[in-house]
Amino acid sequence: METFSRRARLGDLLARAVVCGLFLVLAVNLWGDFQRTGRLTGLLLLVSELLVAVFTLARQRTLDVDRSRIALLLTAVSVAGPPLLRTSTQGGLVPDALTVALSAAGLAIVVVGKLALGRSFGIVPANRGVVTAGPYGFVRHPIYAGYLITHLAFLAAHPSLGNLLIILIADAALIGRAFREEQTLEKDDRYQAYCRRVAWHLVPGVF
């Protein structure tokens, strides 16, 4: 049991280090683009990913974690995807003002969702407590919904086949991760009651 606990602690430290390392890679690319072009969409994505790093470092530990291979794979792909996105020199699909507004809306959802979670935030599917306040009264995964919006805004601002493939793969993994989280939490009676009140996963009235 002690060996498992030590292994879990080491795995937790490694996960935190990887998340911070990926954020630094993204920061170099997006900050450089902002200095060259002044475009804000990428910078807003950077703020969103900074929150991932900060909350990952500050999160509380839990023993009720889904350590299955599929959960770890989905987590790894969804977390590694955004730092691989790259800015482009060509114009966006829509005016910059629209992608900035869309990205800002997604970021606002992420911030409010993470403030509601507090130290219950995590990247691997786990039960760190059932949160029902704030945006969680509308959908079960508001933070993920915010991520999807910021990713869409970034793709519209920096369209490329590479970015499209990364977002499709990473966000598919993100949705899969959301379902794995629900499977982990559904063992909790409080979460079962919560799901009876909030039926939507990401978009109210749609999904």
C-alpha cells in the first residue's frame, strides 16, 4: 500500500510537471505571435491554458482516481493538444474582433467554472467532490465547454490543416474524458442526484 501511495505521489508530481512544461511551449509560440501581430485571440488561449497550469499545481489530492489506461490516454491527448497548436501568418476565417469576442466568452466560462471548482479542479478523471454551484447548475462540464469555444476561436483565427487535426483529436479526447469523469463520479449518491437535476453535458438544451 505504501509503495502504491509513493507511486501515486510520483505520478501526480510528474503530471504537474508535464502540464507546466506544455504550457511553457505554448507560451513561447503565442507570446511571439502577439508581439509580431498584436492579435489577441492566441493570447486569450494562453490565459486559459495558464489557468490549467495554476489550478493543476494547487489542486487537492484524492485517492478516488480513474487510473485506467483509457482514462490516462484521453487525459494525455486532451491536455497535450492545445500546446501543439501553432499560429499562422495568413488571415483568419472571420474578422479578428469576432474571434477575440468568442475566445473571451470561452475564457470567461473557463474562469467562472474553475473558480466554482476551486481546489477540486483536476485533469485526470476523479472524484474530488461534487460541485453544483455557478455554471454547474446549467451543464455538467462548463470548463470543457469553455475550452471548446476557445479552441474554435483559435482555429478560426489561425486556420490550418494541422490545427484542425489537433483540435479534432484533442477535443474528441476531451469529450471522452468528460464521460470518464461522469463514470467515476456516478458512484457518488450526491452526483446521481445532481445528474437528475442537470441533464446536459456541455451545451444546455443540445448535448
